[in-house]
Amino acid sequence: MKTRFSRRHFVGGAAAAVGALGLRPDSALAALRLPPPPPGVVPADPYDDLAKLASNENPHGPSEKMWASMDLARKYANRYGYPDGDIHEKIAEHHGMGTDNIIMNAGSGETLRVAGIAFLGHEEKVVGVEPTYTSVYRVASGIDADVIARPLLPDHTQDIDDLVRVTKRNYRDVGLVYVVNPNNPTGVIVPDEDIRHLLDNIPEDIPVLIDEAYHHFIRDPRYSSAVKYIKEGRKVLVTRTFSKIYGMAGLRLGYGIAPEEMIDQMRTYATGSVNALARWGAAAALEDPEYEKWIRDTTIALRDATMTELRGQGFEVIPSECNFFMVHTGRPASEVRAEFRRRDVAVGRDFPPMLDYLRVSIGTEDEMKRFMTAWNEIFPDGMTTTGRR
Ligand SMILES: Cc1ncc(COP(=O)(O)O)c(C=O)c1O
């Protein structure tokens, strides 16, 4: 089938293209009219060419089993009410909790937003560290609540004693304590004994949000999920996501686990907008432990090899339990990022105040090789080109 252009459309389109590309009006290249590609030829996409090491995604995406499950769910794409693979029940069962303890959202980012709105009143405060994942802080700013963001310790761990002190000092005004474990962007865990210390030492009516987005990558035995504290009857909300280990960042499914009263409070503000494919993909993910293990092992192997290579060149790399790590660049990370971008490698944004550290997500083996090649070009003499701290 031929596509027919009117002369007006054709001229307008050509003029627009010339302008957009910055070509001269008499450019032979701009005047070229090639036939459209035959079916099956995928057009080159600059997005595909980029090594995507900026957003802590899973570069492999969902497993075959997950895709098969989503394929079966195609028939629900046009429905409002449909069988949903019992995903809500499966998540509850996975954690040994009831369905009333679970709230599902379009990504855990939405769970964080809903929690911020539900637990922070006007001019109330959220207590946490900086740098960390800022979603809750952004919600707080949007609703005229305050953020008390405390610095990390010199070894990049979260200062739990400090969080306890600040929470007690501001007791009347604190609506929420937020702990990302392991922390993003550093990749550093909060050991279980510190989480218990926090819960034991702040007033028990203050809700504590523990964001476990990277739970599945952790191997440090000092870590343990905080779900057990919900079972102990504490006012704890744990958030999890299918975006990372299960590769569903674009499909969007995350959830919160909490005592029933907290879930009820949050439900008022949630949209419940989880799509049919995400529900079925997630239900299959929970029954695919081999894939989960493969993703974890591959990610950790690539992460550790890259970190070892950087350390071998004299760079400080913060020990990470996540699908990303932070390396000390010794000069503004923004400059280094721009140099990577010129080489078609996207790396993490700035995380004030750690402006001379670069966050690098773990991609495919090929992407990590491209990262290292670019790194060697940007720092040809190892750490000596940056000046030691
Ligand atoms: C710590 C943390 N929490 C939550 C999220 C949100 O993830 P999602 O909305 O895809 O579940 C992210 C995403 O990078 C994150 O790093």
C-alpha cells in the first residue's frame, strides 16, 4: 500500500525537517526522498543505541514465563473488570500477610507518593537522610510539609542515632520517618539491628516507611527485611517494586505492606491504576525464582567485576548491595557524565551533596564493557588524572 502525500503536506514536512535538523534550505540531503522501509525493518532508534546506566533498571526485562503470562492477558486489555492472576493474594501470601495489609500501585513511586500524602499533614515533617531517593521529599514540598534531611556519615552509612535524636526533638511535628534500605544512590544497607534500634527508640505512633526497592540484590547477612516488624504490630510501611529484579519498570507495579489501618489511610489517595498486563506479569514473576536468581547473580557478577577494575585503577568505589554503585570521580560528576554522554553512555544524575561521585547502574555485559571503555578514555591515567582527595 502506497502512502500518498498532498503537495502541501510534503512541502511543509520537508521545511520542518530542514529546520529541525539545522540543514541549509538547499541541502541535497534534506531534499532526498527515500522509499519507506519494507515491513519488518526496525528503524534505527537513538534510544536503543544508548548504554542505559542512569536509572537502575533491569536491562533484561521480564522473563519468558512473565511474557507468556502477559500474552495470555492480552484479552483483558479492553476490560475494566477481569481475572487478574490473583496478584494481590499472591503478594500477600509471598510475605505471609493478609490482603488487607497490601496496597498495590503503578510502581512503588506511587506508593511513596500516596504514603507522603496520607501521613504528612500541612507543615508536618518527614525525617530521613540526604542523599536518598527523593520522591517522598518532593511530595512533602508539594503539600507544604517540611523535610528534615540529615547528612550521611563519612562512611556513607545512614546515621540512625541522629535520625532518632532529630525525630524525638521534633516529635510533635514528625509525620513520617523515611529510610531507604539499601540507600539509593549509595547502595549501602542499614543493618537490621539499626532498624530495630530506630523503631525501639522513636515514639511508637510515628509511622516509619522503609523503602526496600533493591531488597533482592542484597547478600550482606546483616540486612533483613523490615516486614517482620509489621508482624510485630509496629507502625511500619515497607515498599517493594517489580521494576528492579523483575524488569517491569515500564509496566509499572509496586506495592506497600503495612498494618491494616495504615493501608486504609493510604487507600483514600491511591488510584488503583495497575494495568492488566502488569498484574499478570507480576503474578508469573513471583513463580519464577530461577529467573530472579539469574538476574541477581548476573547483576552482582558484573557489578563486582566493574568495581574491582575501577578500584584497581585507584578509584574509591562505595561498597554496594544494589544493581548500581557509586564511584568517586574526584571532579564534578556532571562533567564526567557529559563526557560519557558524548560516547553514548548515560550514567546517573547529580546527587547533592555528593557532587564528585558518579552513580552507575548495572546494564548488560556489553553495556558494562562500553562503560569501561569510555571510562578508560575519560580517565586515561587512572586516579592520577583526577587528583586524589
Ligand atoms: C529507592 C527507590 N524507591 C522507589 C523507586 C521507584 O520505583 P518504581 O516506581 O519503578 O517502583 C526507585 C526507583 O528507582 C528507587 O530507587
